[in-house]
Amino acid sequence: MWAIVRKDLSIERRTGEMLTSLFLLALLVILLFAFSLEPDRLRGPEFVAGLLWTTLLLSGTLTLNRSFVLERELGAWTALALAPVDRGSIYLGKTIANLIFLLTAAVLLLPLIALLLGTNGIAPSPLLPVSIVLGVVGIAAIGTLFSAMASRTRAREILLPLLSFPVLAPLLIGAARTTAAGLAGEELDQIGSWMLLLGGFDVVFLTAGWMAFDYVLED
Amino acid sequence: MVRDVGDTPIRARSLAKSYGLLPVLRGIDLDVERGECLALLGANGAGKSTLLRLLAGVSRASKGELALFGASCHPDRPPADVLARVGFVGHEPLVYRDLTPRQNLDFFAQLYSVGASAAERAERIGRAIESVRLERHADREVRTLSRGTLQRLALARASLHDPELLLLDEPFTGLDAPGRERFTQSLATLHRTGTTIAMVSHDFTEVTALATRAVVLRGGRIAADLSPVPPLAELNEQYRTLVDDGSRNVGHRS
């Protein structure tokens, strides 16, 4: 599993493709929002949280497509399928690498959004990083699994969002709600049920991906 | 040094594979004993690559029985200890284009648990690079390498963990004459040290130089099993008799 993570990070160090495209796409979405809405409406924790997750979902999904394209180039996918390792661990390795890319983007984007759109009503609490990690784990878990499935098709760029967006909708709602609460300085007892939903969602989809990957990797 | 390979590397009974309603393999019975170098011959669409992919564990058979080294590999995936005894060279090199050959080999060495320590792993990788004469290209990105160099890297990747069974799918395709010669020498060395080889090839010159046995597939079935492999002219003649006229040119280098 860690060999996969190290390999993906090593490729990213050499090419910078994933993080660059993820960050630039996200920046573009943020600027489009900033230009298209009235400045007075672009304020407060709810808007910042909503914008962060919409941006991460859009740019993350597009970028996750790359994750398995590089496995398909020169047939490395087949070599992975032949390796005497548990295929679930290959899924977990890919998910952890994608999680690192998405978390890096989230950490860079959140202050950028606050800086561009103002910090009125924002007083972050310790819940903020927890909500971001839980949300990003969910996107990475589902995005990695569906990206692997979509990479076998010619219409992978379209198929990945079509498959993943409906499944990610509850996660997006929960992540935006908890992140807004974290930005507004709320306490855990006010949003505990949302946190549980996020955590449960992550566990279910990580387990499903780990179990299903044996079939996904099949010829 | 000749290694003791143990159980029969390949044993297939009534092996069949269909894609949807299209049957590709229609019942293959095949035993490959240790130390053999088997060439799978046949026209395009005869089922050679499909058979090789079943043997490698890349895809699953629709029907029949398959055992590698005595372990049943159908309907389940081959167990990890069996996969660790098999190497596979495909149409593509099965490596990462944005890494160097050394980094690629290091990654696959970790997947196959090659070497007890990082130092031992590095030493094994160095030996693999030397064995296919890849020293000059070992630290250049794979994307910059020629087809012949990529093919030698593919062989280094597939043989890094000292597999007892090496499966190759048209390994000579796209190689120039010196490249073929180097590749043939590397395979011959592996075969001499006890590696059992099964390869799909359209290249009869290399087949007659390396193979101890040739199996001709036609329409998803075994049409002939030639052991020992006859000399080149005779092999060509027998092949033409067995296979449709449409593939008369198969077996000749372009």
C-alpha cells in the first residue's frame, strides 16, 4: 500500500500535473463565482464553506481522472493486477495518494477563498480541520473507486462525474454544513450528527472500495 | 545454476474463454513442464494472447480448469504465492512513463517483496539493469526511451523477482535486428538458468532459436503440438498447412 503512495507522490514530484491542475481549476471556479455574484452575497461562513466544497468537488473529480490515466499509460495497470498483493491495498494506496493531493488543495484554497471574499463572521474552531479531513476522505474514497472504473471506458471524463456526483451529494451537504459550523466557531454538540454522517459515509465507501477493487482490476 | 522448479508450471483442462457471446478459446488442454520453452503460434484472433492472459491471471476463464504450480487458478484468482512465481511481458512494457527505469524497478521490487532490505533491493535492481544492458538509460525518464529499450526494461521488470514461469506476449514486435538479438540472448540466459517460458510470437526465426516446443492455435483450439520444434523451413511449411491461407505471410519478418 505504501509503495503505491510513494510511487504516486514520486510521479507528482516529477510532473506536478495533479496538484497544478487541481489548484488552477479550483482557482478558476472561485474567480468565476466571485465575478458572477454580487459582492454582498459573497460573505459569511456558509458561503465560504459551500464554495470550498463545490470547488473541491469539481476540480477534484476532474483531477482524479488523471489518477488512473497514468496507470493505463504503457499498461502499468496490468502489472498491478498481476502483482502478488491484495488488490484492496492497491485501492487504499491510490486513495491515500489522492487524499494527500486533495487535502493539500483544500489547505491552500480555504485561506485563499477567505482572503478573496472577506472574513466577516469567520472565527475558526477545531472542528474545521476535522470536517475538512472527513469530507476530503469521502471524495478521495469515491473518486478513486469510480475513477478506476471509468478509466476502462473511452468516455471516462464524462463518466466519472456522472457516477460520482449523485453518490457524493449527501457528503457535500454534510461537509458544507460542518465546515460552515467550524468556520463560525460552533461546538461539536451543535453539529455532532453531521460529523457522524460524514464519518459513517467515509467508512462505508472506503470498505466498499477496498472490497470491490478486486473486480474493478479484473480484465 | 539450474533451479528446482517443483510442480508442473501450467496445467490446463478444457479451458474456455468467451467475451460476451463470442467464444475465443474453445477448450484448451495443455501441460507445460518445468524447463520448457513453449511458443504459442497462430493467426491473429486464434486466441494466443487470450490464453496467455488467462495463464498470467490477468483475466479469468469462462470454463475449464487451470492450475499453476499445482494451485488451482480457476474460478478464483491465482494465489499470491503463485503470482510471485510468474513474470509477464505484454504488448506494452507495463511501467510508468514518468518514472525512470530504476524507479519503476524499485516500485515493482517492493510489490514483489524483492530483497530483505533497501540495500539488497537496490543490488537486485542493479543486477536486473545489467542483465538487460540498460545501464545507460537507468536514470532517464521512461517516456524518452526507444521501443527496444522499453522492451528490455519490460523484461527486467518481469524477471526482477526471479520468476519460475515467464510469459511473453509477442516480445519481439517493434524491435530492430540488434534489439531482437539482445532480447533473444536475455531470454536464452533465463531459460538456461531454469526459467520455464511460454511466449506468443509471430516471429519464427526467434521461435526456432529459443523454443523447445511449439503449439499452434486455430479458432480457439490447439491445432498442432510440435515437440521438438522443427527447423525454420519445415516449421513454416507445417504452419501454412495448418493455418488458413489468409495468414501466409505470418512468420516472416517485414
